[in-house]
Amino acid sequence: MNTKQTDLVVECQKISKTYQQGIIEVNALTDIDFDVQRGEFICLSGPSGSGKSTLLNMIGGLDAPSTGEIFIDGEEIDELDKSELADMRLHKIGFIFQAYNLIPVLTAQENIEMVMQMQGINKADRNRKSLSILKEVGLEGLENRKPPELSGGQQQRVAVARAIVSRPSLVLADEPTANLDSVTANKLIDLMLSMNEQHKTTFIISTHDPMIMQRAKKLVKLHDGKIAEVINQE
Amino acid sequence: MTSLPLIIALAWRNLWRNKRRTAVILFAMALGVWAMIVTAAFMRGMALQVLDDTIDNLTAHIQIHHNNYLDDPVIENSFKINKTIESALQHTDIINWSNRIRVPAVISSERDTSGLVLLGIDPEREADLSFLKSSISDGKYFSGADDKGIIIGKKLADNLETRLGKRVVVITQNTRNEISDRGFRITGIYDTPTEGMETGFVFMTRRSAETLIGVSDLSSEIAIITRSLEHVDPVIKTLKSDLPDLDIQSWQTIQPFTQLIVEMYGDFQYIWHLIVFLAMSFGIINTLLMTIFERSREFGLFQALGLKPRFILMQVWIESMFMLTIALIIGNLVSWLTVLSTGDGIDVSAFAKGMEMAQLSNIIPFIIISEDLFLANSIVIVLGMLTGLYPAWRASRLVPANAITRV
């Protein structure tokens, strides 16, 4: 396995992704070189079809690049099999999706504890950590509610809590505010920024939302599967 | 295996996520299990009844004859019970035996005549060995070895237009090949589910038969009951060795049709179970595939969060196992109640003629035995486990990036 000691959380080297749609080949990403330092809060922006979600999926190991290499914490993920990839995601990456983030048959607390349970953390620790993070994201007292009993904003807060509860190296968020009103979206951005600052958790967020773009520390603009511009906003 | 308690809990909760669908599929599966067990109980009842009736209706477990008797059943082909035979019949696995005189005869009333088989029996030994004593519907069973009466079947009495207390004449051939006839008073009428039995056999004591035929201490056959069916073959083996000059046959060779029915039942049970399970498996696969389709985003999310594909496979598979187990419990319970509610069996006298042709009584009992229960439940469990694997495998093979974005 190819590993290297580095402070880079993510290292993408010349990654390309080509999809086959019938007889047509679609280039979703072309020769992307992209590095992320530990503790960064990065926003990937660009029009639909620019490759934001594809890039996020590649970094998260949910999809494999056609060419190129990706390193997470110095470990080349292309060389991992499905089981090793699952382990890597479990221990190093937290995910927040646009919708359908939570398991509907589990309560808010159980949704948060799920990842810790898979990591083998004992019940007492799980309980303590989940209640603490629920308090931190402002959902104290709602731990026994199931997703259908929570608002969209509350559900996304639970998703954020779940993504960061086991202190991953990286949190990947795909359009996290897409289904939220502006007030709720703003609160979620505040939450993610505060988590980034308090816990030094690295965030990579794919979005169309100008509020997130404005508040991100680094803005990476994608166009036609290529990085068009990188703006440092700190 | 730290994820195992989580996936078991998830499988259980997911089972009840769509209560109506789960209830419908559980009903269908339980119905299948019920159909398997109740049909097995019915078939088992039918097969055992045919077997019991055959053994009870004079066949017994084993019969001993003169070597030529089965080819030519006349009185000349008889034998005397000597000390060697008596000693052989002391076998520990023989619980009862009776020697009979059995010859072709003609019976005549004032109105009509009928050909049949005349049996001279030992009333005391025969009482526990065959159906006769328990089937007397009118009159009485023989009072002892000296009873001079005759017992005939109900249908025969109807055919001959005679009744209890009337006299009939029995005509047969004696040892000198001469016609021998004698009048007997009807002292008993027996009633069985099979008319063929009632018209085919009349009974008198051995002493009366000996007087009619003009013989002394001769037997046409010895009917033997062993401890159980499992003891038949070993006892035959010993008897053949002890009595090499006599023809010793089991119920299977004397009544091959009964043997055929019992064997057919076993084969039919397998085929029926497989047909029912095939129908059930479509329900299982369809429901689980539907579940996977509906929950593909969830499975994608699980993978994104780090759940290994094998645990996703186990989650869906355990869900199908929960479904199977509940269906089995309900199916077994309802089957047991069904069998319990039928009491002594179901009355099929509306099909009496057909039942008689198949050597069956008009009441078919439902009999559940542990082997049949085990077979039905094993088929459902083993094949169900295999059937549940395909949808589970499909779920585990979903590409997370595609599954999460599936609408």
C-alpha cells in the first residue's frame, strides 16, 4: 500500500473520471490536481455538471476515478478493496448529504451512535458522546425523536453531529443546505464553521449556495470537470 | 463483528417499517407453511389409515401359509401347527398371532347366493388381532370356540336379503373334493367402511369350519402381529430360518397396493412442499427486492458511513430470516389448531365409492408427526435462507455513489 507522511488530508493527483452514457463518453473530471490541508474549510462551487459531486464522491471513496491517484491522510485509496475502503470511511471521513441523511428507523441519538457502534466504541462512551454532540448542535432533548419527527434543519444538524462525533480527519458535505430555508441554512453554516474552528475538522463542501461560498475559507470553482479558479478567502 | 447487534436491530425495525406489506407477505408465507403441514397431516393420516386398515383387515403384519396356498387356496394346501411352529411363534417381538382356516365358499340365503371367502377363526386370539370384534354392529361376537353361529357383513346381509337370527347355508369343498354344506344361524353382523370387505368374508369358529370341511387341526394361515412395523423384517428373517418349509410373507408383499400408497405419500410430500415453497419464494424475493429498491439510498448511506458490504448483505438476509421465522411460527401454530379442530378426522363419505376404491375409510384423520413437521420446516428454513441471499447480495453490491443519488 502506498502511504506517505504528510499534513495534507486530501491529495488528488491528475484524477479524471469518464462515464459511459450509451455510446457517448462523458468526461466528468479531467486531470484534477487538488490538495487539502488539515483544518481547511473549502467550498467547491460551479454550475450543475461541473463535477463537484463527482470529485466529492472520489475523495470519499464512494466512486473510483478512471485515472489518477487520491491520498487520504497519506494513504492511497485506489489500492483499497471495498472492505478497506469502508474502514477508511468509517474512521477518517464524515459525510453530510443533501437529503436522506438519516436512517428513518433510528432515533436522532441512535443515528449519531451508529457510526461509533460500528467503530466498536462501548455503549457508555457512545451515550456520553452522542448526548454531548447533540447539545453542541442545539438538539438537546430531541435525542429520542426519529427523523420524520424532526424538521429539515434539525435533521441536517443531526447529520453534522454524526459526521463529526468520532472526530474524523475530513467531513465531506454535498449540498448540505440545498433543502433548507435561508435562516436554517445560515445556522447550519455557523455550526459547520464552529465545528471546523473548535475541533480543527477539515470540511469540503460542494454547493450552489452563495452564503456558504462567501463564508468558506477557500473557494474552489469547477467548470466542465476542471478547476477553473481557487480563491483563498481567509 | 461490532456491527452485528446494530444490523440485527436494524433488520428487526425495518421489518415493521411497512407494516401492511409485511403483514401481507407474512400471511402469504404462513399460508404456505400451513398448506404444507396440513396437507402433510392429511396425507399422513390417509397413508397410516390405509396401512392400519390393511393390517387390521385380516392381513396382519406377517402371514404364514403352506407353500402352495397363495397359488391355490384350497384346504389341501394347509398345515398342522406342530411344536416347531409353536416354538417359532414364541419370538419375543411377536405380540399376537392367530391361525385360521380360509377357504373359498358360497353362501346362500332364502333369496340369493354369493361367492366369498370363509374364515374359521379362533375367537379369543382373533379378538385382538383383526377388526371383527370391534366392527359388530348387530348381534354379538363369538362367545367361545364352540359357538356355532356365523358372522356376516352388513352389505352381504342386504344383498342376500337376510338378517340377524336367520339361517344361511354355506357350501364349500371338503378334503375329499366333495361338496360339503351346512346351515348356520346368523349371530352377528359386522359393519366396516369398505363394502368389499362386508361382501367378501364370512366368519365362523375354527371348530365349525373344521366340521364343515371335515378336517381336524389344520390351518390355512397364521396371521401375526409384531411389536411394531420396524420389527416385521427381523421377525420374518427368524421365522424363515426356523420354518423353511412354510411360506412366510410380510404385509408389503401380501398387499402391494398398500405399500405403493405409503411410498407414494412420501414422494408426494416432497413434491408438494417444493411446489408450495416455490410459490412462497417468489413472495420473499419480490418483497426483498422491492425493499432494496426503496431503500437503495439508505444502503448507499450505510456504505458511505463505513458499513462493510458483508454487513449490508447480513442485514437484508437477517430481515428475511425474521420474516421466515415469524411465518413459520404462525404457520405451525395455525396448522396445529387446524388439525386439533378436525378431531377424529374429516368426513369424506360423500366420496364413499372413490374412497373404497382407494382402500380408504370415510373418515380421514389428520396426523402430524415430528418427521413431517421437521421436513416442512426444514425445507422452508433451508430454501428460505438460500432465497434470501440473492436480494441481500444485490443490496451489498450497490455502488454507494449511485445508490445515494438514486431517486
